[in-house]
Amino acid sequence: MSDGSERRVPPTTDRHPLAAPALVGLVLGVLFVGPGLGPGALLNLDLVAVEHLPAPRSFWGLGPELGRAVPFNLALSGGARLVGGDTAVKIYFLAVFTTAFVAMYRMAGRLALGSLAAWSAAALYTMNPWLLTRVSVGHLTFAGAYALLPIVQPRLLRPSSSGARTFIAAAVLATMGVYGGLIAGLSLAAGLITERRRRPLVALGAGFAGQLVWFTPGLVLLLQSPDLVDADAFPAGVGGWWGPFRILVGHGFWQRVLQIGGEPSISTLLIGSLFAVLSVAGWRVLPHGWRRPALVGAAAAAVLLLAESFPGLRSVYGDATDLPGLGAIRTAHRVVPMISIVVCVAVSAGATRLARGAARPSRLATLSLPVAAALVLAVPGFWGLEGTLEPVEIPASWDEARELTSDDGTVLVLPWHRYQNISVADDRRVLNPAIPFFGPDVVVSPDLELAAPGRETSDPRVDTIESLLPGLRRGEPVAAQLAGAGIRWIVIFHDADYEQYLPLLGDPGLESRIVDRDIDLVEVPASLSPGPVDGPRLVPDRPVAPLARVDDGAGGTWAEPWAWGWMQGLRAASEGSTGLVVLPGGSSVVWYWPAALVAASHAAWIGGLAWSVGRARAGRKELQTLSGPATLGQL
């Protein structure tokens, strides 16, 4: 079905192959990632690309990590098994830049903007500082959803026309976890608001079903009542009179020092003004059926940014994001892609429109304005994103410690910081690298140490550990209490205030296994003793994360962080005094019953995707038979 105002112009990208745009996107990826493609790990803020990336427990709805990246992190873990985690991330970065360029080139072409405008829009979109910053800080699912958005947004902006195609589009973004779901939801809502023939139940049902792959495990984890930091800790850097100009150019990351392109400058103001003028010039050239819902989506994103950035609205915004399920939008800068996709298309269309009326000498200059502006914004990121992608050589002592701890047992990581400056990464601030490196059972500080107080965890063992830290720093014997909390190993990275924790090396109940200039590894032998803690200590066989087996159906304490849903046979487990699972006995089978619901949800998602793809193919063949090549309104 086509809106009458749409132009029936053959899509540009139907007349030109995508090999050349793919090559350009790949070259841009190489230019930006640069030295990061060399051997070694990548460490910067949330980017922890090390060789070993364990399979995520959150895929099954198990904590203590909150699982915002399911199912993407499962695929990344599979890639790590094949080529190593660091290599898998580097390949992924190149795929992001290539996909972003091709996707925007294809979308702009199908909007019938012309070949030059398609190239311009693709360059603007791929060199956007928003994407560069998110790659730099390791927001992998954010970057992936950004790259995929031009592929699926035209369908999500017309959600009622085909439930099968809407499901596929939503499912594609759902592979990027809760963030992909946020972008899909905003796009779908914009489409429903502006559609002439609405079938809201079909659209909402298809959109929601497409998100099941992350929604069900995420809901299970949310019901574990995790601690979350509120929106006040992540203010977007778009306040003040020139905030709108920063939004237009893709700036505004909440930690300004990490924004690729740096602090606001006169060039930000000038390029933002240029983008505003060109967007207005190009807006009416765009097909009516796309521009109306796209503008609604961009406006919704702008409202969220303004609500978070201005003091009078910030408290309201913070209260709203504290509601269950709305934590995904606690950082409004996340929704900038909804604006960027409109700006890139409109700016390129505007430059093309103005060039048509210009004299020959100035025509080329007008056409090149968007790409020239994009280059100015992107130049600071060339060859390593301002040094943040310099490869890191992991010390041999880290690998040795991982080998010793890989068999079994919970690892406590000190210093007690979730983020800290890492010396092996040139003192860049990094998420505690032990989370993937020594995974999957690692206890780290949940405190983000931001301006707004708060913790990010659902791990009940944290309270026990924090109660022991003062005595541990004073050199008091704590081995028995650590064993009672299920701690088998203690890793001390020689960073931050690590000297405060060295007195524990004198604890006679602990055994030093590695003493090195980069790391100490300490064993807690009492963790292997039979107990009791809250009953005899058990070490079940565990073939997969939500399933275990206990010899003779014994009951006792299991060094697994407590979560409601654990069962032994048909009897519910309970929480021990130190935050561990206490099994009641009576059956050899131990299982996490919410995982059955999660598995059923995953199966339904896969089945729905297979059915929708078949349905969409059949519908496309029928459409081509009846009416020939598809127009924009039928995409």
C-alpha cells in the first residue's frame, strides 16, 4: 500500500551494486579502528575485549550480571571460542562500520534521493561522532543497533502493513538486547502514530514478539530486585543554548572527556548550524510516507534529551526511569540515532537540492559540504579513536591466574572497585576486566562510584563481602568468613588502592599461589572443606548454567549466588546466611525453573522468525507477480 504523495522513482540502490559502498565502509572501519586491529586486548571504559569471553548466564535469566546484551553476548562468546574474544570484537567493529555505510546508502537510495545523496548520507551516518564514541567506550550493542537501524526502520515506521515483516524488523534489533528493543519500540510507536490505516494490535503484537529473546530473561532478572543507578548519574551533555547543535552533530556523551571530538567548540556550532539549514532545505524533498513518522521518532528522542538535560524536567525524567522496565532510557543520549538517521538523510537531500540551482563552479562545493563537515567531525577519531583502541598486552601472570582458577570456584576481585584505572591499559579507566577474564563466577564491587549513589547488581553475596572488607584491610583473619561466602580464590590487581588489601596476604588461613608485580592470586583452602556453613558444602556437577546434579540427593550449601527459582527436585531452595543457595536435599537434580520459561521464549522467538521469513518471502513473490517492482510505500 502506498501513500499517494510518494514519488514512484526506482530506488537508486536497485541500479547500483552494494560492493563499492561495502568496500568504503570497510575502509572507514580500518581507518577508525586503526591500531586496534593489531594483536592484543582492547580495554577502555566498558570495552573489555580479552581472549576469553564466557557464555553469559543471563541468557538463562541467571544473574548476577543484569544481562542487557542478551542474545548478542552469547554470539560474541561463540565467536571468542572460534577466533578469540579480542579478535571477535575487532571483526565486529569492522562489520559495524561496513553495515552502517551500506545500510544508509541503501536506505537513502530507496528514498530516491539520487546516487550522490546516497553516498553523502552514508558517509555522514558512518562517521557520526555518536557511533565513534560508542565504539570507543565498548558499547557494542549500541553500535550494532545503530548500524542495523537504516535496514529495519522503514518497516518499523509502517508497522501495520505486514505483521510478519514488522516481526522480522523488531527481531533484528532485538539481537542487540534491551537497547535494540528501545530503538525498535520508539520507531514502531512513531509509525503507529502516523499511519493512516492502523492495526495496532497486529503491530504491537509483532513488535513485542520480536523482543522476546531479551525480554523474558531480562524480566526474570528484573524480578530478582537488582540494585540500579538512577538517571541522575548519566546526564547527557546537551544542556545549554548550544545543546541542540551538539545533538545534530552526534555529540553529547555523558562523560565529555570520552566524547570523540572533545568539548563543544566553534566548529560544533558552525557544523550544527549548517546541518540545520540543509535539513530544512532537504526536508520537503523526502518521501512523505517516510518523513512524517521519522520526524515523530526524532521528536520523541529530542523530548527525552531535553527532559534529561534541563534541571526543571530532570527530576521528573529520573522518577520515570526509576519505574520497572524503564531503566533502558535512563541515559537519553542513547536515543540520538533516532535523530541522526533523519539528519543524515535530510542534510544530504538538502545539499543535493541546493546544488541543482547553483552555478557549475559552486555545485560541486555544495554537494561536498555534508561530507566535508563529516570529515571535520571525524578527524579526531582517525586511527584509534583518540588512542582509546591501543592494543594491550595481557601480563603472563593474568593468564597463569586464569589457568589456576578455571576449574571451579568463585573468584573475589580486589581492589573493591567496579571501574578503575588499569596500568596495563595506560591508566585508562576500565570496567573491572576480571568480569569476563575470570568468569563466569566472579564477585566484584557493584558501586559505579558516580555522582549519584547506587549499585548495579543482583548478587546477594556482595553485602557479606563488604562487611568483611574493613577487617581484611586491617589484617584480621577472614579466611573462614570468606569460605562461608563461597569464595575459593582472591585476585588482587595491582592498580588503584590495592596496597590497602595486601594485609590479607598475612592471613594464616589463606595460601598465596601467585605473587607478581601485576597481580596476586590467593587461595581460600577452607572453601574446599566439608562445612558446615548452612549445612554441608556441596559441589554439584553442572552441565549447563541452569542445571546441576548432586550425588545421592544431598542437601547443603552450594557456592552459587542466591536467586529465587532454584529447585532440588520439586522442593524450593532457600537463601543462606551469606547469600548462597541452600539445597533442601531429597533429589539428585537441581534446576532453575525460570530457565524453562526462558528456553520456551527463545524457542518461540526462533520459530516466529522462521515463520515470518517464510511468510514475507511468499508475500513478496505475490506482490511482484501482481504489481511489478516494489515502490517505497511497499518496502
